[in-house]
Amino acid sequence: MENEKEIAITEKGKDEEKDLAAAQREQKPLTDRRKEASDLTAVGGEEKEAGPQEDFFADALAALQKERDSYYDQLLRKQAEFENYRKRVEREKADARFAAKQEILRELLNVLDACERGLRSMELHEQNLGSYREGYELLHRQMKTLLAKFGVEEIEAVGQLFDPNLHEAVLYEPSDAHREGEVIEEIKKGYRLQDRLLRPAQVKVAWTETAD
């Protein structure tokens, strides 16, 4: 009986050893497979970093970026050229409009000058000229209103320092009562059309005599 128990224990131990060995055989291939997978991953990473396909895409991307920068630079240049063209066209249009108005308005200014000379002449001969004076004054007001509609403005002269951009000196007069270069008399009125000179004012300018 005791021999049978010993045989049973021995056989049970052998069975346990067999089961342990089988389990070890099953686990070993799994570990090997994990190692192989890890090795493949490492090898694949090296191929991705230095593979020819990735180099091709990098070169293609760099070429596209360079082409994009070139097109963007061309776009900026074209925009600048168009803006300069637009400004030049607007300036030429403004010059053409000014030239068209200039000739007509200068002729009207001559009429206005004649009207003002007539009014000054009537101030010296008041007898029996009342009705004529009223007609001249009416014409004078209408002319100034018409010129104002076109943007014509008188240029200040008397009391101002001589400005060659606005005044034309036709006479000089020594004077200690005025500043050097001060306009002391307006011979003929000057006018500007908006921000441009239409006709300079003809003036008399004071100058100070200096002792030798």
C-alpha cells in the first residue's frame, strides 16, 4: 500500500514537471516574437529616417516652398506696379482737368480785372454814374460767384511776406515802415484753383535801405 502511494506521488510530480516544461515552451516563443517585433520596429525606424522616399518628399517640399516664395514676390511687385500706375493715371486726369479749366478761368479773370478797374475809375467820377456803378457791382458779384463755384480763390498779398510761389514782384520800394520783403501794394490780384496756382499776384515789395 505504501508503495502504491509513493508511485502515485512520483507520477504526480512527473506530471507537474511536464506541465511546467510545456508552459515554459509556450512562453518562450511569445518572448521571442516580442523581441523580433521590437527589432523590426527599430529597423523600420532607421529606414524611415534615411529612406530614399522620405528624401524625395523633403526635396519636393523645399522646391514647392521656393516656388511659392517666388510667386509671392512677383505678386508684391505687380501690386506695387499697379498702384503706381493707378496714381499716375489719377494724376494725369487731374492735370488734364486743371488744364481745361485753366484757360477758361484765366479769360474770366481778365473780365473780372476789367470790371474792378471800372469800379475804381467810377470812384473818381461819382457825378451821374450811379446807375453805371450799380451795373458794374452786380457784374462783379456775379463773376466772383461764378469763379468760386469752380474753386477759384484769391491769394492774400498785402501785408504778407513775399512768396515767389504765390507772388510776382513787379516793383520794389524802399520803406522803413515795413518789414524787409513785405508786400505793400497789390498791382494785380492773384488766384489759386483749389490747391494749385492759377495766376500769381503782381505786387510791390518793400526793402530796407542800409547805410554805407
